[in-house]
Amino acid sequence: MKSNKKSILRRNGVSKTLFLLMFFCFTLLSYGQTIVRGKVTDSKGEELIGVNVKIKNTQQGTITDIDGMFSLSVANTNQTLELSYVGFQTLEYPLNGRTSLNITLLEDTELLDEVVVVGYGTQKKISVTGAISSISDREIERAPSLGITNVIGARVAGVSMLQSSGQPGGDAASLLVRGQEAVYIVDGVQRSFNEIDPNSIASVSVLKDATSAAVYGLDASAVVIVTTKRGNSDKLKISYNGKFGISENANQLEWLDGPGYAYWYNKSREMDGDAPLFTGEQVQKMKDGVDGWGNTNWYKKVFGRGSTMHHNVSASGGNDQVNFFTTIGAYQQKGNVDLHNYERYNLRANIDANITDFLEMQLGIAARIEERENPFYTSNPDDWHNIPLQAVRALPYIPEKTMFEGKEYYTSTRTASSPVSPLAAINESGYRRSNNTYVQSDLSLIYDVHGVEGLKVKFMGAYDKRFQFVKSLAIPFETMMATLPTTSTESIGYTKFTDNSGNTSLTESAFHSTNVVTQTSLNYDRTFGKHTISALALAETRNNFDNTLGGTGYGLDFIELDEWDNITNQTGGGQERIPSISGSSKQSRVIGFVGRLNYEFDNKYLAEFTYRRDGSYLFSGMSGSRWVDLPAISLGWRMDQEEWFESDIVDNLKLRGGIGKSATSAVSAYQ
């Protein structure tokens, strides 16, 4: 009994000791934690609700209450707090032994002053009253190596895209902005832009309604504005960007093989009350590939795997007087169908220079070379007898090739129009080659009027040239055309067929265009207390000159000597055929006058008035129709700036509305 009593006493003593140790540890921990209390306000002294307050490099934190107050337990008073809030700069705040804090967060002026490109200028994003969306250079550079139209169509609300072709060099998507075709502006000038190197783009703005797009005049129901990168006064920076990708058809179609085609063809005849066509013996010969029968998956034979490769090197830098940005890029695309290739080389240089204290010069020069090469029968779905269409119409129970008189030929099958032979169309039909050279330049002089604060005078002149040379050779290739079988057919027969009626033709064409644009403008931007006024007056001229010359000659003794000097002027049947010559030229002119007034009161109430008057050469013979007036007005109200507006989840709320007029010429010249 005594031993049991001693054991119980020992156990009680151990329990008391453990309890005292635990109590002592918790006491130490409670004494080790310090409560830090504080208040967070903005630069005007107003309390900020819902500010995230946490200990740096930990997940321990809290948020401020309705009075901007917070309390937080810290292990020691030498830690650093991290405070973040939408629209304000993130702040790291060392405690330095303090437990009672008054903290002021500064507004993120970079965010508040974020600007977007609008018609003939820029505006603060928070002050825009029209329907405008923008894409930054980071979003563009993160996208795959696609044309910029594909990126815009995928990322901008209200923009739909249609990519009608995947052919290399012809895979640009057509864009509709709220159902309307768009005008494309690059650095202030109407230009094509899908072939611009994405690494040279600073931003893309999409003007989606008439109130924002009306300033661009005729045929501008919607506008896509591309601004290229410019230099800054930082140290020299050189960067390289490279991408490589593999491409194949996104939806791999499952096609019927020869036996499957025979089964469903017989089934359709049975449903119509007709006797089956294909017999079991014929189906077996398809599987065995004998007696002229075959089992060919034309889809897999035609469509393979393509590739894209993109390299870019850019440099930027400058000082207080001169800044520059320059880039050079190479892009290569091989199609999913053999012998479809595209290469592009881009060069761009943008230079900004302060000539005097009041005069600034901006110079932009860009050049681009494009080379396309395809078989004579292309893969463009809009072209006649295109290769994908031939693959669809080719019969699967015919072999890829067959022998005739000791020579191997591609096979072809009859259709309601011309026989089809997709592989011969790729490898033996000839070629189409297109070379394009673009040179684009623009020069701006900006004068800051001395003595009139906020007034600037700007002149911009742009001169663009395009040269194109296209050469195509149609070769009358030979195939073995299959005879359509009947129920009694044991062996499929073949007859020699010559495409293009045996005629060899060589076509060459040259095109060049010149585009000259001038813009002269006055721009006034001034803030008076709570009032901000911005005004623009601009005159623009656009002149375009085009010239085209082409011809087609017939007959070549040697296909390898594919030059016009070697044309025989004879068809495949030996008849004389004189070359056909064509040529044309055209000129267009448009002049426009633009006025715009923006007014902003107390960073809350916004108004914009625009007006454009355009004159077109198209209607010179119609009294009262040569000029068109395009007004627009839009209003905005930033409700979140009102004193009565309080919300923990909404930091930017703006109501806006507007009405504008757009117009289209809708006709060609001389109609």
C-alpha cells in the first residue's frame, strides 16, 4: 500500500511540474507578443477602409476597419509592416520600436496617370468617355507567334475575328469591331499592321464606337491604333527574343478509309432502294492494294506538321537630348502542307531629339521584306481547285501512285468538274512566288509655343512606298486518272490525264504604291484649379498613287528556263497564243479638318466634343455630296470620386454615354 501511495504521489508531482512548465511557456509567449495599433489615411487625411496590413515575408496580417484603424500582434517591434491598397503605392513601414502608428499611403500616380492612345493624341485612361480598349506590349509579347490581328481578336471584348486561311503569310484574321470593319492606324498613319514585328509594338488601342472613331472621318466606323516603341534616357539596353513552335491542324478529322467508304456508299444506295455497288471481293482488294485498288487517307497524306521560328534583337537608350529605339526581326513559317513557305524580315528605328528647349523632332523609319512561295494550286480556301478541296474530293479506294509504261505517276479521280489529284497539285503543278518590300517613314516637328503655357504646334509628314513582284508558273502535269468502278469491276483501269489542257503559262506582275500623309495641328492642354481643358485643331491630307503592270505568256520549251524571253507563244496543242498584257493606275485624295474639345471638372465630370469635316474625290461631280460632317459628343461621370460614394469592393466607377456619326463612301471611283 505504501509503494502504491508513493507512486501516486510521484505521478501527481510530475503532472504539477508539467502544468507549471506549460503555464510558464505560454506566459513567456504572451509576454513576447506585442500589439501594434495604427490608422491609415490618404494624402488628404481621409481614412482608408480595407487596406491590407501584414508583417513582411509572412502571411500574418489584417485589414483596416471603417475608420481606417487596425491592430496586429507582432513578435517584436523591429519588424516591418507591408501595406497595400488598390490605387495606392505599396508601402513598407519599419516599426522601429513603435506600437502606435499613423500611416499615410500615397496614390499610385502611375496608375492614375495611365494614358491610352486615342484619335490624334493620348488621354488619361480615367478621363476617357468613349468606348476604348487597349492592349499593352507585355500582353502582346506573351502571346504565341501569331499575327497581331489574332491577338486582338482573342483579347479585346467586342472584337470578333475570322481567320479564313491558315496558309503561311495569309493567316491574318479579319476583324469586326461591334460588327463593323475597322481602319488601321500605325504611328498616326493608315497602314497595314498584321506583319509588324510584335516586339516593336508599345500598345494597341481599339476605338469601338462612333464617339471615339469619328475623328478619323470617312470609312472609320471603328479604329485600331498601333503605337510602336520609342527610346528613353536610360542606359543602353539590348535584348533578344526567340521563339520556335510546331503547328498542325487543331481539329484532326477522321476520314473514311477505302472499306469504310464502300460500306457507307452501299448503305446510302440501299436506303434509296438501289443495289449495292461495292462487293466483298472489291473491299478485300482495297485492303490488299492489288489490281488498281487502294486504301489511301488523303487527309494524312496532304496535312502534316508545320513550324514557326521568330528571332528579334532590339536596342534602346539615349540621354537628355536624343533617345532611340531600333529593332530587327526575322520570322519564318513552314506550312502544314508541303511547299507552303513564308519569310519576313523587319527593321524599325524610332528617334526622338530635342533640337532646342522648345522644338522636338520625332523620326520613324520602318522597312519590311516578305517572301511567299506556294504550289500553283494553293491551299487558300478562296482559290479555285485549292489543295484541301482536292483532298476532300479524292476517292479513298484509289492508291497514291500507280505504274504506267515503266513510269510512276500520281493518281487522280474524276469529279463533276475537273479531276483531282492533291499530291500532284502540291508537287508538280508549278509555283506562285510573291516578294513584297515596304518602306515607311514619318517625321514630326513639335513646337512648344513660348509664352503660351500648354500650347503646342505639330507638323507630321509620312511617306510610304510598297513594291510587289509576283511570278507564277503553271505546269501541265500528268496523272493517271482512275475509271470509276461498277459491281463487275475486278481491276480499276487508268488513263493518262494532262492538267491545264497541256498548256504551260508564265505570269509576272509588278505593283508599286505611294502614300503621302500630312497632319498639321494645334494642341492646347491646361489645368485651372479644378478645371482641365484640352483642345485640338487639325488638318489632314491623304494622297495615294498605285500602278500595276502584268502579263501572261504561253509555252516553254524547257520548264527550267522560266523567263519571258523563252516564251514560245504556243499552247500544248501547238496552236499560236499571243501573250496577254494588263495594266492600270489609280489615285485617291482625301482632306479632313478635325476639332476636339475635352473638359474635366474636379476629376469627376467629363465631356468631349469632336467634329470632323471630310472631303473626298469620289463625289466631285455631285453637288453637295463632296463634303461630309461627322460630329460626336460624349459625357462621363466618375461616381467613385463623390464624397458620398463609399465601397469596399469598387474603387473605380464611371458612367458614360455618347452619340456620334460615322460615314462610308461605299463606292469605287467612276461609279
